[in-house]
Amino acid sequence: MKKTLFLLLSGCAALLAGVANCAHGAERGTEEQARAMVERTLAAFASSGVEATLTAINKPGSAFQKNDLFVFVYDYEGGLLALATREKIGPKRIIAMSDLDGAPLADGLVRMVRRDKRGWYGPYRFADTRGPTFEYKKAYCEQAGVGLLACVGVYLGDQKN
């Protein structure tokens, strides 16, 4: 069931992000761009508030998505509150969800942010935004207020590093 939910959510994210990629080219986002997008997300939380920012993130095509980069926000219980490629995503409790290789996703991200407040998590395999395949990915995450974390992932291709 968990793997099915993972495949469904990541497939939907890939499909919607893939549509955006067609319009903007298939350029891959960089680590620097991912960090900058997380920083802009934290600034939006500070200036606009949590609810307004989550609502803005959940609007596909917003400033929280560019090419294959997109913001996603979890709470510390593993609830997916926002995903820039899907409207009305949250909250979905997916703390126990693993990738295709069995690597923890939400739980790993939450643990890393609780421990370090920010950093890179991965690699894990996630749906490729360009098509129906899975690639390795890592995500840059930061604590976003009390009990929240904001993340943006970058694709690594077929390699784990």
C-alpha cells in the first residue's frame, strides 16, 4: 500500500511537473537553484504567513516551481502539506513511505531537519519529471518555522552520487 501511494504521488508530481517542463524546456535544476528556492519559500513563510504560503505553493505553475524543481512542505509528523506540482495535496500522512529501493523518504527528511535544521538528504529514487522513469534525487531542506520543513529536490540521473 505504501509503495502504491508513493508511485501514485510521485507519478502525479512527475506528470504535472513534466507538463511544465514541456513549456519551459527540459533544463535540469541545480543545487544552487534548489537552495535559493527553499530560501524564497522561507521568506514567503515569514512575510505572508504559513497558510497563505502553503496555498501559494499548492498552485501549479507558481513561483514555487521551475523546470524540474518544485517545493514540497512536510510537518514533523510526516504530513505532506504542500507540493508545488499538485493543488490540494495536503495534509497526507506519508511518514513511512519509502522509495523503490526501500530508502525512507518523509521520515528521513524529517529526522535530518530535526537533527540539523538544514541540509541535503538522499539519494532516493523518485519519478523523473521528463517521463515515466525513476531517477536518483536528493533534496535540500530547511526548518520552516515550528514543526515544518521546506524542501526542493534535484535529480542526479541514474547515478546515486
